[in-house]
Amino acid sequence: MDLSDEELVARARKGDRPAFAQLVDRHRVSVFNLTLRIVGNREDAEEAAQDVFVRAFRSLDRFRGDARFATWLYRIAVNVSLSSARRSRRDLSTSSLSEPEDDDDGLPMQIPDTSANPAERFEQAEYREQVRNLVSALPPIYSAVISMYHIQSLSYDEISEALELPIGTVKARLFRARAALRNLVSRSMEPDSLS
Amino acid sequence: MNCESTQRLMYEAVDRTLAPDERRLVDTHLTGCERCRAEMAVLDALIETVETTPPAEPSDAFLANVMASLPAPEPSPRFAPSVVFPRVAFAATLVAAALIWLYREVFAELVGNFLPVQAVIGPVATVIGDLQAYVQTQVAAVAESLPEPISTSLDWGSLLLVVTTLAVGYVLVRTAETLGVGNPDIQAGRRY
């Protein structure tokens, strides 16, 4: 019989390491995909994801069960990933929960020419890979909200808890994140960017 | 509704959180605007691609690496692995004190000559001499039924030895409790 996360946490608190191993196994893919979207490369993302679980283990006594264990993990994952991104791929000023300063309303500056559907111009797998990379190329906060909402299927409430931001702010950032992703896709499909 | 307003609402429409009346406005515009219709299709396809892209898998060594990185478990107590240790020690102290008292003549032969007990106790013993005689009588009455070599006389040196034994036992028990000897909760950093 599968134990719930909360039951496994209770056991892990008492020093039951196999119980904690079950928690790691259960959440490793989702945590890794979140760190991957924010950090941007597999090696750093895997290191960050491992760090997330080690920190979670050390802080188990502080998990009160107010939120889901997964949400609590994502909060740690976002913090660890932002630190990792700050060290590796991102500019310091954009590696935070704040939004990019030069981002106005997040919408495309002009309506792009969409006469050709990008999905028709690329093989599907290649297109998916490119979109995955473009999500990682967004400012970290945008990568985080898109990953949590569209990939991890978290609710606004859960994202709000994980990022410790008001729900209204989460919605606004998700809106801008989609627009920023759409802009990146448009630019990446331009002939110059393909050469 | 113009193209710019429609585009703004499109980004909310993709997660189906748009209010019904706003959704109708968008749909009405899309019906008559091929450009926005195409943009909506692209946006829908983009979000669908994001949502349906298979998750990346961490390496096979991920779980083992995490478990190897966890802090080492606390060493288990080497001595008296039981939370009842302080109580057991206290009981042992009482038994020891009782034995010392009952066999105080034997103990007096062993250690009594080295204790300057009488010099310290003498003046007090004079004052409470009557009390001593009374207690001695009572003890003798009780001890008549006990086998030799149980002592029947009241000996202040032995009494002091018993009191000292109790005091040392108390200090040891309190120290054991403070250090958490034998108490896994305290060993793990938790307090009562």
C-alpha cells in the first residue's frame, strides 16, 4: 500500500531513510523539470534538484503540513534554482523573483506575421525541443511560473504559496510569461535565427 | 474590439480563465479577423506544446546521489539505551544506601577509620543524645529479626556515609538527565 506524502514525511522525521527515499523517488521528476526550466542545463539542474532534496531532508522538522509536501518542495526548488541560475547562466539582475526591468506589458511589440504556423515549419520533436529551450531562456520567474502552471499543473493558489507571492501577482506574471515566450518563439522562427 | 485588445485577452483565454462575456468578445473578433485567428491558433499550439512535452528524466544515479548526500544519522547511545536509565540509577542508589546502612559495621571497618566523622559530628551528637538513644532502641527492636551481620547500633559515621551516597547518586542522576544519557529524544537534539 502506498503511503501518503505526509505519512512518509512523519516516518522520515523519525530517521526512516527508506521513507525519505520514497519521497525522493516520487517527486524527483517534477522537481528536476522545474529546476531544469529555471537553470537551463541538465548538469546544473540535476545538481540543483539533488540539493533541493538534501535541504528538504534537513528541514523536515519545519514542514508543518499547511501546504502540500510537493508545494513545499517547489518553494525550495525555486529558491535553489534561482541561486544556481544566478551563478551560471543568468545575469544577476534577472535571477530573482522580480520581473525584468525592460519588460513593459509583456505583450509582443507588434502583431507577428503568423501566416506560417511554426508547427508546420519544424518537425514536431524539434519544435518541442526548441520550445522547451525557449522556456528555459525566459527570465527565471517566467520560466518558473510557466513550468509550475503549464507543466506541473499547479493551481494559482499553489504557485502563490510556492513563490510566496499574491495570487494577483502570479496571474500577472503568468500572463507576461506567456507573452514573453510567444515573443521568443516569433524571434526564433525568423529566417536569420535559423541560420 | 480591435486587434490589440483581442491579443491582450488571448493570453488569458489560453488557460480558460477568461470571463464568458470577454470570451464572446474575443470570439466575435476572431471570426472577422484572419490575422488574430492565426495568432490565437499559434498561441494555442504553443501552450499545448509546452503542456504535452514529455518531462525530462534525471539520471539513473539521482536517487542514490541524494541519499548519499544526506547528513549521517545520529550515532545511537553506547550506554544505557533506555529512557528509564535515570530512574534505574536512582533506584540503585537507594538500594546501595540501604545496604550501606544495614551493613554499616562492615563498612566502618573498611573505611570508617579514615573518616574524621566523629570530630565533626561529636558536638551535635551530644545535643541530640536522647534522640539517638530513642532511635537506637527502635532500630534494635526492628533489627532483632534480621540475620547477622546486620548492624543494630546507630553510627553517625555510617549515617553520614549513607547521606553522602544518596547525594552522589542524586548528582549522577541529574547529570545523566542533563546530558540525555540513554534518552534518544535528547540525543537527537530534542528536549522533553
